[in-house]
Amino acid sequence: MFKQNAKKIGKLRVFYYEYRSEVLFGFLLSAAVVLSYALSPLIPTEFFRTACSYVQNTATIVVPLISSWMLFRHHGGIRVRKIFAWIMAALAVLMIAGVFYRSKVNSELQPAEGVFSFEGWEMLAGDIIAWLLLAYPSELLRPGWLTWKNATTRLLPVIIIGVIDWFVPWDLRWLLAIVPLVWIILLYHHVRSYRRYCEDNFSSMEETDERWVIRYLLMMLILGISYGYLCFSEEPNRLFTQQWLLFFIFVYSNDQVFFHSKPWIERVESEEAKEEDAESAMETNAEYRQVLEEWMSAEKPYLNKDFRLTDLRRVLPLNRTYLSQLINSEYGCTFYQFVTNYRVEEAKRLMCADPKMKMQDIAEQCGFSSSTVFGRIFARETGMTPKEWSAKNDNL
């Protein structure tokens, strides 16, 4: 049943329903960056140096300073938030050092010389900033991965390229611009593993960190491409776009870290440490499946939007790993897909019983977090919106 529902619509349409907001976000941000680069030459160079640059520099220093101070005081014992606090503090120090250096160089330039060109070591500093910004999603996607050894290993290729560029006559700056893009691509791979982990444990993906991490990596990708253009461009005011984009990333990421719920994987890992295996009178997966389906039909626990894999332990005396394997092997899907199917079927039943019932009421009664989420998931599973499905079945 679950495999058949997954085949009703193509992979591209599933991707559209799942990530259309992220695609729109990336498109709009990219358009804003391109427009900014197109309009930045219209800013008088002297005005940029005396006004715009001071405002932007101050903003990119103040935001990480304030966020690091607040997170050190209110991290709640969450390791990944402590890491983010240190990242923001380090970024503030780098921003201050960059401002002092840029002011010194600009003061030594003649007006006809324009703005200085980026040298290899300055691009190395840009890679260090990218290394810091990517440390947070690295730890979020794989809790416990971020150690001094792993962090240094990731940074080592950049240091080697920087040293070679310093001693040899070759221009290796393009390699320094590419390395952060490789890091981002590797992290996108880990997003898939993270999503699978969340789907195996939770009945809703709306409260997980996956969506905002994808947006964060999109911002970093756009920042990296912009930085590559910045390093080789001769436009006097090219720093304008990079500065506001960096400021936007600081503000967006801080908003997510401050107001987002506790990272789900970290929560599950802490719960797993307390789990104990229980003895069971059941011996086969068929027996487990029968008990599970009877409980799902009788109690309807999936109507609770916070329903999780570990809640199955009420009727199945198995630890989280075995519960996940049971769902995967018996139903050929993840726990999230397993519960989603029950919720969609319940929604169909309610729409048939009362065609005039509001979508918001159906979403709430079926365990969906909102009518928007309900509409997206229903369309993904059936290939039709709830209204289209209701109209079609009302005419039968």
C-alpha cells in the first residue's frame, strides 16, 4: 500500500511539493545578489567609502558580537548552540581585523588606483570565514562530528593551497575560491542522511532542522559564488553586495538558532541513552505487525501531531533501532511515510463524511501541523489537492 502511493506521482513532482519554498528562496536571493551587483557601480565610490562601508562594517561586527554574548548566556546546555556562540565570536574578531586592514590599505591608495585587489592570503581569510560558517550545519547534521581533529582536517587543504600560493609564482586563488564550494556540496550529501534519520523517528518533518539547513547551505553557496566574483572583479564598489549578503546570513542564522526548537537528533540521542531493551513474548515480525496495526486502528495515535517512533514502545517492547527496522522491512517505507499514509487516509474519510468541512479543521484532526502542510502532503501522496480530491469523489 505504501509503495503504491509513492508511485502515484513522479520524483520531480515530489521534489516540487517538498522543496518549492526552498527553491523560491534560493531564486529570490540569487536575483537580489545579481541586481545588487548590477546597481552597485551606480553608488559613488567616495560615498561608498565614507558612508556605506562604515554602516555595513558596523553591522557585520555588532550582530555576531551580540549573538555570541546572548548564546553564551542562554545556550540551554545544547552543544551545537555553544559551538555557534564561539563561531559568532570568532567571526566578530575576523570582521574587526578585516576592517582595520582595509582601512589601512585604502588610506594608502591614491584615488586613481581604485580599490585594492584581493591577494591570495586575503582569499585564505575568506575561506576561514566560510569554514567557520559551515561548522554549525556540520555539527547539526552529525552531532559529535565537530572535533578539533575533524575541523583541522577540513581546513588543511586551504592552508596548503595558501602556503603554495605564497611561495610559487602560480596564481592559485581560483583553488581557494573552489574549496568552500566543495565543502557545501559534501554537506548537501549529509542533508539526505539527516532527512532519512528524521523520517525514521518522527511523524512530521516541519519541526526538524532540515528545511532551514537547506536554506542555510543555499545562502552559503550563493555567498561562495559571489565571493569568487568579488575576488576577481575590478569594480570599485563590489564589496557592497558581499557585505549585505554576509549580514543577511548572520541575521537569518541567528534567528533560527535563537528561536528554533532544540535540535531533534540531539534530543533523540539523549533519549536513546536511557532506553532499555525489554523482553517480548512475540517472536516474528508478522506478530509485531499485527499488534501494531490493531493498535493504530483502535487508538489512532497518529492523530497526535507530536507522535514519534519511540511512542510505539507502548505496544512493541523494542528499542528505537529495532522499531525503525521493523517499519522499514514490513512496510518498505520510513516511519514518517508510514504515519503520513494513515493521516491521509483519515483525511479522506473525514472529507467523504463531511464534504463541507474546513481544511484547517481536517488538518488539525488528522495530526497535521497546519492546513498548508496538510495540502502539500496530500497533494504529494495523491497527485491532487484536497479540494480536487473531494470534488472528484463527491461526484462519484
